[in-house]
Amino acid sequence: MHVIYAQDKRAEKNIKKTVGTKKVFLVLHPGSIEMKPEQQILKGAEELFFRYGLKGITMDDIAKHLGMSKRTIYEHFPTKDSIISALLKAHTDKNSAQIKNFHETAKDAVEEIFMTMQELQSMFSVMNPRLLFELKKFHPKVWSEFEDFKRNVILQSVVDNIKTGIKQGIYRDDLDLEILSRLRIEEVEMAWNPELFPPSTFDLGRTHIALIDHFLHGLVNINGFRLIEKYKKLKNIKLPS
């Protein structure tokens, strides 16, 4: 994964230099002339956060990256937390819509999980693996917003998927929904923990996919297992053999 970590000393030394060279936003982002300042700020901030993480990026860095005055940024977002909160809401809204779409369009519960894995694989290919950990450590107010999303939307999606799989006869019918659904949402956070899975050793996408794969195999019966093997061949997802 070609991601530069904010904690990497060499990357930290180069952050100011890198963002300092990106002063002309319209050149970097064709068509952005039609974007409102608020949208420009969020897009530019997301690019920096995804590449370097949250901790090492300041409001000055965002202003330089956009070729925009700090005053303009503060008119729309008074704090770095307010930018992160707006970005989080945009992503959780998008994820909520995707979760609904996957559930409604998948042929079965196993395919729904594979659709989720494909989306995660794409997202993590451009995301700093320390991002969620830094959100929890340095931005607790915004982290609480993510916790609400995890407890409500993600938890309910897992419950719905398991119920669907049981109804379709591809998941075991003796599953404990209350326990397993909570296990799955905790795995989401666990995969981001750099103490358990150091980014220097574990690719973020690989970690998430391995955990989902393990979880899925614990849900299926023989019919569901056959579907896993089927989707392994159809989808471009690298799973353990």
C-alpha cells in the first residue's frame, strides 16, 4: 500500500515541504472552480489526512495545500475538529447508503459481505492506517460520533445480514445474534489498533479482509461455504485458502 504515515519521522519532516509546494488548488483539482469554498476545504483536508494521518496536519498545512488563506478556512470551519467532524459525517452518510444498497441488491447474505469487502479494499488502498487510531486518541469528541455510527448503523447491518443468511438457509440457525453482531463491530476498531497490528508489518486492507473472512466462515453452513468458494472466484478479493 503506497501510504505515507504521519508517525514516520521522515514523512513528518517532509509534510511541511510537501504541502508547501501545493499552493495552486485549481491546478491540482480540475473543475474545482465550481466547488464552494467549504467543499474545497473538505476535499483538500481529506487528501492530507488520508495521506499523512490526522496528528501531523495543521490548519496552516490545509491552507497551504489549497492556496487559500487561513481566514477563509476559519470562516467555514473554526477548528480542525470541525473539519474532521464534517468529513466523518460525509463518509458515514456515504457508508450508510452503501450498506443499504448492498443489502438490497446482493443475491444473498454471503455476496453482501463480499461487496462490503470490495469496498473496504478500495478505501483502504488510499487511507493512512493510523487514521482511526489517531481519531480516537486526539479527537475524542469526533470519535464519539463515529462510535454512534458503529453502534447504530454498522451493528444493525450485521444483525440484518445474519438474519438474512439464516432465512436463506446459508448461515447456521444456532447463531447468537446479540453476541456475534457486537463481536463484528469491535473487530472493525481492532483492525486499526497499531499495537495489535503495526502498520509497518500489517497492511490495513489485508487485516480487515482476514477478520471479515474469519467471521464469515463462522457464520455459514455447508451451503454458505459453497457460496464463499463461488464468490472467491467471481470477486477480486484475496482471501486465505
